[in-house]
Amino acid sequence: MSPKRGDRVAPPADPAGGWDLRFATTDAVKGWDALCQQAAANTLTAWTELRTRPDAPAPTSRHHQLKGSLATPAHGGTTMEQWQYEVTASGRLWYLVDADRRILWIKAAGTAHPKATD
């Protein structure tokens, strides 16, 4: 999705070596916008924490790798770890970790609890 007049300005890539966050799906773009509208401060905190994510973060109750078949899906022909970040009580980000390229692919974002884990 290319930005157009009136869209928010995306920050540039971090030359200091932070993680680059990119959308993996169009639904993630829409969900991200919904999260920004519903919980802007929490979404900004999530964005900041993911940009500075350690290479091997310690899982917490709000930020952990998904389990079972959701733990390692493929994206672009490459199998990657999939993690969940709880932005709000029900709002979630699911992202894939491309460690070689230091890219976190936002695969799902939304204000409601994902049905795939019900």
C-alpha cells in the first residue's frame, strides 16, 4: 500500500541497526490503523519496543512466541518464528522474525483477540 496525500509519514529506516517493521498483509495494515486509533500510546510503545527488540527476547505473559502450528509459519517461502505482542487486553500484533535481514513482518494486527488462538 503506497502512501498518498493525507497519510501519516512513516519513519525512515534506523541506520543504528534497529529492527525494521514491515507489513506482511493488507489486513495487518488495516488492523494497525485500528490499533493506532483505539490505543495510540500502547501501539507507539509496541512499535518502539519491537524496533529495539533483543535478538533473543525473554518471553513474558504479554510478549511471547506462539505455540503449535502458529509458532513457525512461512512468509515469502521462508519459515520464521512467529511472536505475539499484546498491545491491549484484546489487541494483538503477530509478527514474523527475519533475523538475517533484521525485519519483523507484521502479519496480523487488530483490536480484537485473534480467532486462530481460540
